Amino acid sequence: MSINDILKKVLPEDRLFLLTTKNHPDIFLQIRSQNIISRVRLIAIIFTFFPLIRFLIEVFILPSFFHFHISFRLEIGLLVVAGGFATLGLILYWKPKSINYRLAIIILLLIPSGYFLFSRFILSYGHLNAASTTVSDIDLFLPFVIVSLMSVFPLVFLEFIAFSTILITTLSIPSILSFSSIPSSINNFAIPWYMFLVGVIGLIASISQLHASKTIFLQASTDHLTKLYNRRYGENILTLFYTQAKRHQHPLSVAFFDLDNFKSINDKWGHEVGDEILQNIATFLKLNIRSEDVVIRWGGEEFVVLMPYATIQQATNRLDKILKTTLVPNSVGVSVTMSGGICEIWNDNIKDEKSLIQLADSRMYNAKASGKNQIIAS
């Protein structure tokens, strides 16, 4: 049994969602990745100007604060930081994947962290006067700014803990090595503690953002009646699955289902019974497909099932068994059947994702014309 399986049994679904990305839907991961990468770019572009402003102030307004050989190295460091932020902000057009957004965050945090360690090392071997000590104290607030940056991103608990642990440990190196030769109005050993406190606040903010993102995602992507994905997000998932199937040359089957004689059921028993049947059908489909398959309410009484890695024969065998199973009961005891059509990306030589739906839909109508309560795959 994997750790993820153990966590599923121990934690409620909502808490597990906030703890790890293992159970995040692919489309949500893609959206969140794009969101984080965009924020990294924006922060990098904005932060490009701060070291430049400080560079201009220290060179032209406060030129006598540092000895030249110390000041020169720090000013070069500021220019490197500005260049690093500018480069990150201008070139960061990566695909929205988990590994990419995590790498983007690491690079964003590494740039100012590197400067902080560099400046502490340089200043520890310099001779500073009172005025320059005041200026050097500004850098002691940099670790808090760096740690607080993580609160900008909607990270799961384990991601935040991993990032913050590495970050706080790294930024505590000057305290650990006791760079006591740096005059300071702040106790260096207090810095790790305050970073930890800032990190706790950042964790709360980050998790809150993730929870809000999940809520917005569910509201925008889920059909309120059946709790399945709605057509809008279903099309996004289909595009994602289609792209992956084309790139990796694996099968992708699509089934299009329509309830038989559903209008007459609504007319005879009313829309409340119709809604009950739709909810029961949705639950029935979710319980009888594979974990990697996706069920979508396409509209009205129409449902689409996306089956990655399933050949047309595998998909037909699986869904045919579902059709032959007695459908879920309803309050009026009416018998409900479905007709469906299936197609597969390679078997049917599909050129784009829209053609998958169109062909499956066409075969579904053929199934209805041929007697209903069946699946047609050719």
C-alpha cells in the first residue's frame, strides 16, 4: 500500500487535497501551474527594479558609506540580482507542469537568497562605520521578504513545508556560522526564529489561496446537478488528453452516451424524477469506470466518457458491461437505458479532438436508430 493510499484512509478528501497534489485533477494542476508561473514572471519583473534603485542610491547618494572594495562588490551583486530577475521575468514561458512551476519558484527564491549570503560573507570581512552599518542592516530584513514571497503562491502543505525548510535553513547559514564581525542592531540568531514565524503566516495564506482556487475551480468546472465536469471543462480535459495521446502515441477512446426516451420520462413523471435519474446515472457511471477515466455531463441527458490508454476494444468491452448491468434504481421504478457510440484516436484516424466527439456522437445516433440500449463502435 502506497503512502497516498494510507493518507486517503486517514484524511478527509478536502484535507488530502490541501496536503498533496497526488489527488489533484490534471486540468486543475495545469491551471494552477499556469497561475504560479505567471505570478513568478510578474514578481520577477517587478523585483528587477528594486536592486537597481538601491544601486543608484548607494552609488550616487551614499558613496562614502562603504570602503570602495566592499561597496564595489555589493553593487555588482545588486546588478547581478537585477539581471537575474529580469532574465527570469522575460524568458519564463514554460509549459504549465508541476516540475516547471516548482523550478520557477526555486529560481525566484534562489536569486535574492544568493545575494543575501553573498552580502553577509562580504560584509563579515569588511570594516564598516556607523552609517554603513545602518545600510547593511537593511539586508537583514531580506530573509523575511524572501520567505514571505511563498505566501503569494497557492501551494499544497507538503510543497510549502519543503520549500520553507530549505529556504530557512539556507538563509540561517550566516547565523549558524556566527558572522559576528558584522555590526548589527539585530541579533543574527533571532533571524531564523522570525523567519519561521513569517513562514507560518505564509503557510496559512498559501493554503487559503489553494482552498479558494479549488472552490472557484469546482464552481466553474462542475455541473451543479450531477457533480460531474461540465461541458466547458470537459472540452479542456479532452484537449489535454488528446495532446498527451498524440505526443506519447498511446490510445484514447471517447464514448458518447444519451439516455433513451428521457423526454417521455420527464413528461410523465416530472423534472424532479428526471433530475434524480440524471444524478443516479452520473453516480453509476463514476462507480463503474476506471480511476483514470473521466465522466462529463455534456448537456441535458448526454454524457461523455474519456478513456485514456484504452483501445476501442477495451473501451467497448468495459462500457458494454455497464450497459448490460441493471441501472440504478429510482423513486418511481422506471427502467432507464442508454445508447452510446465509441471511437478511438488511432483506430479511427482522428485528426483533432473535436472529431472524436463528432464521430462518437454520430455513432450514438446510429445506436438509437438501430434499436437503442446498445453501443456502436464502428
